[in-house]
Amino acid sequence: MVEHVCAAASVLPSDWTRDIPPLDHPVFGSTLASLRLHLLANSPPPLSGAAACS
């Protein structure tokens, strides 16, 4: 998520973020199927791992 924000702000992510692999599958804070569908449909596509801006 932070990688997405860094890209939108034209800021390079910190170097250590390259060592963190993306998740194998989406993780949700709720078991509600309707909420999962909403989150998947409304989340930015490039969300692929943890990161922090430099």
C-alpha cells in the first residue's frame, strides 16, 4: 500500500521494501463476504506488498 502512495507522490520507496515479498492471497480484517467484495472492487490494483517511503 505504501508503495502505491509513494508512486503517487513521486517518492521512491525505501530500499529494504524490496526484500518483502507480496502476500500469496488477500488478507481481510473481516469475514463478511460483502465487505471483501467491496474492498477488492475499490482498492487500487497495484497493492502488492508492504513498504515505506524513504
